[in-house]
Amino acid sequence: MKISVITAAFNSATTISDTLLSVASQSYSDFEHIIVDGQSRDDTVETVKAHWHSRLVINSEPDEGIYDAMNKGLKIAQGEIMGFLNADDLFADSEVLARVSKAFKDPDVDVCFGDLVYVTQDMCRVVRFWKSGPYKRGSFTRGWSPAHPTFYIRRSALERLGFFDLNYTLAADTEFMMRYLETGSLRCLYIPHIQVRMRVGGATNRSFKNILRQNCEIFNALKKNALAYHLVLFWFHKIVNRIGQRFAAMRSK
């Protein structure tokens, strides 16, 4: 069962080596690693080529942003199972894809996801522990979302439910997962392991303005997917969840 790991990159030369090494070191060997580069102006492509192996695919051309790049990766992918790993993130250990493969051995499972930790740029300290927990119907209306870099889908699900909606600039990943789990009613499996280490400083979290903008997009996504929500309860659950993630990070030190 081939797994396609898609990495969207743009000017990522300083971090992508860690990403590449973490994928190449997986114990599960039936995978391809697709790098979709937005025609970087730094040494991203050269860095990728320096880590060349037979399961690495490079596509470098202009794109319309990270979600457009992810859609390109999905169209290139040859795997039965597909997921994403950002160009400044890395797999938590060498067994990540083995756990994903095990989840999809059940033919009824269409989606799986796990946990993620946010770490400092030097990777030395955990600052937030995103424990996704099992999905329950209606969870997105209460501010819940699984960690997108741990989210894997079966090809048949993609063919039925489609790609990232490029009308969303900061929350297309949330809308994508919402559509698959809430609207698509796919059977999913939660993997209770830390799957990804993510460096802090992503586009959404760079400013309070972006955080508000992302949540406005999430509300629009809920409406698009015909999911009724209570604004106060949404924020209450989301804030409690974020506080819990911070405390969990403190306990993990």
C-alpha cells in the first residue's frame, strides 16, 4: 500500500533538510515523497536534490499559495493513501508511516489522524501539545479540528470529496477536513501517538489578525457545509482546548 507524503515548499532551504531526513528514515518503505516547490528564490530545490533518493519526486513551478501547491501534490500523487508534511515540520519518529499503514489495513477506514507537538525553531522545547483525540460527529461546530499534518486520506475519498477549496486562504485545511469528516461521513481512525513535530511560526499564527481571519473563514466553512453552530459555545470549547494544549506541553517537559 503506497503512501504519498506531500510537502509544499517555498523558500524553505533552512528547514526542509530536517523534513526530508525524517521522511527518508521511516521504517515503512512503500512511500513516495512529493516536493511541490513554488519556484523558490533560495536554495530549496538544490537542498532537496542533495537529499535525492528513488522515492523522491520534485515539482517546481509558480503556484497560487500553499493550498494550490497541496492540490498539485494530490494530482501528482500515485499512492493509495495521501497526507501532508509541511516544509518546516518533521515526523516525530521513524514509525509514523508504519502506524498510518496499519490504520488503513482496515478497508473500511478512509481517514486517519494523530497528535502533534509545536516546538521552538531549534526543536529543543515543546510549547504546545495538540492532542487531537477521537472524532465525534459535530466536533467542528465546537471548535475542534484534528492536526492537519497528521491527516491521511484514502484515494477513493479524494475522488468523492475533492481537493482544497482555494477560496479559503488560511482555513482551507480545516474546511477540507470538515468536509471529509462531517459532510462526507467517512469512517476515521484516531492514532493516539505524536506523529509530527511542527515549528512555531506558521502563517496563521504569525499575528492576531490572521488568527481572527482564519476563524472567520472557519465560520464560513461551517455554513458552506451546512453545519449549525453556536458562536459562544464554539469559542468556549476552542479556548478551553487551546489552554489544555498549553498545559499538556508544560506537563510533557
